[in-house]
Amino acid sequence: MSSASNRRHFIKSAALGALAAPNILRAQNTPQKIRVGIVGIGGMGAGAVQASSGEEIVAFCDADWRDLGARSAAGVAKKHPKVPKFTDFREMLEKKGAEMDAVLISTPDHTHFAITMAAMQAGRHVFVQKPLAHNIWQVRTLQKAAKKYGVQTVMGNQGHCWEGIRLVREWFEAGVLGEVREVHCWTDRPLAHMGFLNPQPTASPAAEPVPEGVAWDLWQGPVAARDYNALYMPARWRGWWDYGCGGLGDIGCHCLDAPFWALRLGMPEKVEVLHQEPGALKNYTAPKSHIVYHFAARGEMPPVKIHWYEGGLLPEKLPGMEKDLPGNGMIMKGSRETLFSDGMRVQSPQLWPRERMTPIVDLLRRRPLPRSKAGEPIGELFDAIRGDIPHAGSHFDYACPLTEVVNVGVLAIRAGKSIEWDAPGMRVKDAPEFDAWIKEPVRDGWSYGEDLWQA
């Protein structure tokens, strides 16, 4: 066996939980660097490059090589002039894949699935930005693929690594909150934030010349071809349903993470659209929406309603709150106590009013759950590959169901009407018109994972 093959054998064995490989690496006292390929290195991808600074970066890949500043792909690549650059992830995997242990994916939502599937089929561990995929069929296929290919996986919902989400679950499991039947989560998206247009578009964008450095056809990936316009890219795609998943897709895997994990929610039975201000275009997300997820009882835990607000809509302030609610946050109402968290991810949860914490401070300070050593998803992935932990916290067996919950809500927002979700059948009850959104058609050359559904 060659030294390169031997090394790959060690890292793969560690990822699958074997004891020998990590012991050998530690005994040598020379922990080997993990070799990564990074697809999508501009914008959010710049964070993936930074998180890999202690490892060996084998290749960069991006469909937009315009020099648009320090956080554009070209700007990031300038700091790493020796790293080979690619435009097509398939070419990157073909030419450099044998030198990679992991692939980090930070492209727009609509291309997550194809790139992740190609990387896993090549036996590479994967990090994928949230949401994992653009539709529910893709999400379920990724979960099947992770099992088949035996790779380590993680989604980029950073809050799942943090202290705050552990406190929420610990307090709930300790009985501090009592029975939780109602949760409120909200975001200021899609108003005037990265990835959304403000004001919203009122007409379909006209054709513009494709700029030099943009592989427009490749950027569109599996989606039906349309003419280029600067209103789609590089950072304006989130509100277009063909490419993004709206405000809920952008922030839902962050804000819904704590209630989904702590309350062991599973799939919703129904999503109600209580309020929506529709936009001018059907293929662009509505500017404001308020929906309610309905989750059934789980064992001794009662049914739960989760209210989701976006576009500046907010729940009522809690009694005694003097300041306005923040742009993003969560309120979890229990029969004993109410929990409040400021921000799209749970950082510093508190009981409300805060004075309620004083008599039970010793209970609140208990830490029965293990903490994340890395403190962020890519670091957890690297720890899992080395065998230091069994898997990352937001691995696909967790992240895929969480993303499905988000995508079910996206169906309701996109349609502007309430739906009943048949999770076992992967369909909206009595509404076959949703089928083309649950499993979206793809262009030739972009089909992955069909074999995983064959009996």
C-alpha cells in the first residue's frame, strides 16, 4: 500500500469509529493535517477557508472568479496563491479528489445537493452550509447517502455547537420550564439583509451580458436555464425560489434548532399560514409571513405549536419588557417558566423575567450534557474525521430532519397557504401540485441519488 493510500486508510478508519487509527496517530505525536477541497470560497465560503487554516487546503472551486473585494472568491484566493483553482466541482474532484479527505461546501442553496452527493460518492467527508438542500427529496437522499458511503458529515448551523443550546435542553429536561406547548421564533429576513433584495423586485429581471469570470450556466446548476442578471448573484439569490429558500431557509436551521433538539419534535403534522403580505412575483419570496407549525405529542410531552415570523413581523413582547424585541430571537413558553433568547442562534438564554433565575441558579448551572470542544461545525467535522469524537453534533442524521422541518415551512410560505404534511408519504395531503417542489426537476447532467431509492 502506498503512503498516500495508507494515510487515507487511517483517516477513513478513524471516521468510521475504528480505534486503531487515532491511537496510531497520537502515538506518533504528529497528528496529520486533514486535506480539504472547498467549493464556494466567496462570502460564507471565506469562513470555511479560515476554519481550514490549520489544515491542508488542496483546491478551491467557485463559479464566480470576479475580483469583487476581499471576501469574493478572487479576493480569498489571492491570500492562498499556491492553491489550485477550479470552476467546476466535478473537475476538481476528478483531478484532485484523490488528495482530499473532506469537501467543504458553501455555495447557494440550489447547488448544495449535487456537490455534496458527488463528494460523498467519492468517499469524502462533507461540511455543507445551511440549509442542507433546496427540497425535501434532496434532504432525505442526503441522509440515505451518508449512511451508504460511511462518511462524516456536518451542517453549518453554528449554534448547535454552542453553550446556549445545551442550556436550553438541560433546563427543559430538568423540568425548569415545565410542559412546553408554545414557541415563538422570528427573523428580520428578508428585509434589507445579505442575500435579499430591498426593495423587492416587481418584474422579472431582463437579460444582461454575463460578466467575465462568471460561469453562469454552471452557477445555475440543476435549475432550468434563464438569462443572467446581476439581481441573482453573487449575493442576491436567497429570495428567488429557484435558488434560495427565503427567510425561513436562511435562518430556520439556526432559530428552530434549539426547540427542535430540546423538545424532540420530529415532523410537523400541519403548517398554517396566519398572515402573509405577498410580493409582486410568484418566483420571489413574500416580504412578510407568519406561519405556525403543529407538532403532535411525543410520549408524555404535549403537542407543540411553533410560530415563525419573518420580514419584521414579531410576537408580542413578554410582560415587563421595556425594549423592543430584537430582530431575531426565540421565546419558549412553559407551564412553569418562560425562556427568552436574543439572536438567530441561542447564545445566552434566560428565564423571563430574569429575576426568576436567582432562586434556582444552582440548578441552572448544572452541565450534564457534553460540550463541543471545537465550538464550530467545521472544527467538529475535523475532530470526527480524526476520531476524537464519534461525529459532529449537527451530523446528517440530525441535520436532515431539521432541514426537512424548515423546508416543509418553506412550502407553505411559497404557496401562501396552509398545508397538512404527510411525512411517511413525503407529500402534502390532497395537494399533488406541491410534488414538483418536494422533488424538483433537474437539468441533464445534474441527477444524483436516484439509485438510493430503489428497493
